[in-house]
Amino acid sequence: MDSVKNDVVSYPAYLAGQWQMSSSHETIAIQSPWQHKVLGNVQAVTQPEVDQSIQAAKKAQHKWAALSLGERGQYLNQWARELEKDKAEIATTIMDEVGKNYADAEKEVTRTIDLIRYTVQEALHMHGESVRGDGFPGGSKEKLGIIERVPLGVVLAISPFNYPVNLSASKIAPALMAGNGVIFKPATQGAISGIKMIQALDRTGLPKGILSLITGHGSQIGDYLTEHPGINMISFTGSTQTGKHLSQKSIMIPLVLELGGKDPAIVCQDADLDLTAKNIIGGAFAYSGQRCTAVKRVLVDDRVADQLVAKLKQAIETLSVGSPADNSTVVPLIDDKSADFVQGLIDDALDKGATLVTGNRRKENLMAPTLLDNVTQNMDIAWVEPFGPVLPIIRVHSVDEAVKIANKSNFGLQASVFTQDIDKALEIAGAVEVGTVQVNGRPQRGPDNFPFLGVKASGMGTQGVHNSILSMSREKLTVINLK
Ligand code: NAP
């Protein structure tokens, strides 16, 4: 299937049920962010190949949707079993390709397997409803409405680099269970991980054409996919910039966007500071902060700020920094450009008077975890998503001020509130404009049976297994007019 030249594997795309090299004869080299070598080449798929894939998905979708839920579920459960077999190989690929440490990469595959199985179960247990017309003035009992959920057609699933397997399967599995065809466009940095998971899916004997995997730069093939008349729904996870672009390009088709964040940790005077520090550290620095739900700013009551900063400093200085293969917490960023961007934010903050507590060292794209205190609102780091291992501390005088600054952000993914007063926690939770509030815990996606959503520039629509199935299907009403 794969071809090897000078020790570098060229991976085919999966088009209309066939693994094939693109007729473009163009490939994209995938560079490991930490081994500094080419891991393999992926295909730059052409527009006619996209057309063929979408046509094949359209054709296969009717038969696929006609299968029973149980039959569709069998393919997905088999996929979960195939991923179990490939777990070590896929985890290694994630580690090599996006620089996630091995333990976390393996957890990502395990979580994906669980998510696929849960999606099957959830879909099996979802059902329509019926309604009589007499509930509305002038309506009658003789009108019986049967409301079923039907597939949308062909779903375009676009995933980001940071969870190349999990955030792809969390779109593909509900789309397939809902009876749709799928066009899967992985992040280019993450495409080999995506290919490996689809190789496992292909081994289940999945009907040909129902899913295609399109590799290629989003900047080149993305608009063509998004604007394609054969696409009936788009599920996208990635940056706010790309998400906004997609929402301008996709006209009159359902769109679910899970985008960037600037999740605040609001720390009240009565917070348990040990618990708070532990959660903030894990939240901010795991996978070098390259997580949408990373803690990206701390808004702390200035009466406890010194104590919290001391605890954070101590914990940061014990974090492991280095190779993903050694299970380091802080690992090289996805590329040098990302590290330059983070460095720019640190430099801007220091130029404007922030206090460097620890960090601000760098070797190529490996950045030491950095804590900045006395960050003020005129600094870019107060507002911009760094996607790197830097944490700004903004000292506040009151809960009201913390909420005001939290809400001044364009983003609205999650927020954490640390307090021992549940009334205060609920009051703050009610006031912050985000999709999810975590009380005495770090922001995080999941467990995957929870709804997951961002508001404002952090997204549109809701994910989580149940909601993803809903968003990839629609209601269909049949009215029986009884005599
Ligand atoms: P990105 O640069 O926006 O890329 C995301 C995906 O969009 C990639 O597959 C990319 O392809 C594709 N793309 C780029 N241009 C496109 C276009 N014109 N049309 C269609 N697709 C296009 O994001 P990223 O750097 O991979 O991921 C990091 C961002 O994702 C962060 O902002 C993070 O907060 C966010 N994120 C959000 C969530 C959430 O659930 N809220 C979860 C994880 C990550 P290429 O790779 O080929 O460019």
C-alpha cells in the first residue's frame, strides 16, 4: 500500500474506497517536530479526486443509511478492535508526528477506542418521538406526527494537529452512526496518524466509498472542500481564524465549529491554593499548552497572589522538559513558527513591565515553561491564545473585576473557578460567558458523554457524543392524518 523511497514512506490517500497516490504527483513532506527528520510524505490530493470521492460518498451513503443501526455499529465496534491492535503503532505515530509524549499519545488512542464504542451505544439508544396535533389550539388528535432522525448526507470532517486521532474519530464515528458518508481532511501535521487510523477502519470491510481521506494543505484544498456542493455538513475543529474563514465560505449548510480559547482560572481569596496550583499547572503546561482547553490566564485575588505564584513557581520548576519519548510534560512545539510566536508574546509582556517568575529559555522549538506575573491588560499575552508553555498572572482586586476581565476576551471556551464557597462558585459560573465552567478543576474536554462547546470566538454548535450525532442528523416529520 505504502511506497518507500530513500527510506521515506509515501503514504497514499484513501479515495473512494481505494488507497492511491494522487494524480497530482505532488507530495507533502511531514517533518517530526522533535526528531527533526522527515517521517513520510502524504499526497496533495487534486480537485477532481475530491469530486470523485464526494460522488462515491453520495452513492454509498444511501445503502449505508439503509443498514440497521446494529449493522453500522458492527463496523465501528470492529474499528475499535482494530485500533486496539494498532494502539502502540498509532501512539508512536502521534508522538513522532505531533510531538505528544508517548503516555498521552497512548491515552489519546484509548480514549478514541472508548469514544467509538460509546458512540455506537449512544446511537443505538437514541430514538425519535411521536406527537398528536391536539396540543395546539385548533389542532386535532387525528393528526399523528412521527419524528425521526435522518442523516444529512455527506459530512466534511476537518481536524486539528493537536489531537489528530481523537478529534478525527469524534467526528467520523457519529457521522457514520447517523448514516452519513464522510470526507475526512486531517491536519497536514497529523495526516500520517489520520491515515493509520483509517487503515484500521478499512480493515473492517467498511463499504467502499462511504469514507474518503483527503490529504493536502488546507490553504490549497480547504476552500474547494468547504464550498463543494456535495458537502451537506461541516464539523471543524481548529483555530478561530480558520473557523471564521470556513463560516464565510460555507453557505447554508450546517456547520459546527470548535475553535480556540483563552480559558481563565479565576482564583478567589478563599481557594484551596494547593489544589488550585496543581490544577493550574496541569491545565497550563500539559503538552506544552497546545490544547484548546489549556489554562491560558490566571485571574487571582491579589490578597493570595504572592502565595499562589510561589506555589506555581515551585511546581513549574519540577516539570519535565524535553523529549516526548521520555514522557516529558513540556515538549517541543509543533514548529519553529509557533515557538517564535510564543516568544513574541513573552517579549512583548516583558517589554511592557511584566515580571518574569521563571522560564523564558528556549532551544529551537523547545521552550521552558514560563510564568509571567503582574501581567496587565495592555499586554498581548492577556488576550491572545499562545498555544505554548507560557502562563500570565493577572492580579485582581475583586471577583467582579475577575469576571469583567474574563468576559472582555473574544474567546469563550471554558473557565475554572477556584473557591471553597459553592454559592460564590455558582455566582461566578453564572456570570462568565463560556461554554463550560469547571469548579475547583482544570478546564478540559470530556468525559465525552458531556456536551462540549465554545461561545463567542470559541465556537458554534455543540459536540460531545450525543450532540455530535444530533448535529449530523436532522429531524424528519411524517404526519399521518387519521380518519
Ligand atoms: P488550524 O491551523 O486552524 O487547522 C485546523 C484544520 O483546518 C487543519 O486540518 C487545516 O489543514 C485546516 N485548514 C486550514 N485552512 C483551511 C481552509 N481554508 N479550509 C478548510 N480547512 C482548512 O488549527 P491547528 O493549528 O491545527 O489547531 C490549533 C487550534 O485548534 C488552536 O487554536 C486550538 O485552540 C484549536 N482547537 C480547538 C479545539 C476545540 O475543541 N475547541 C480542540 C483542539 C484544538 P492544514 O493542517 O493542512 O493547514
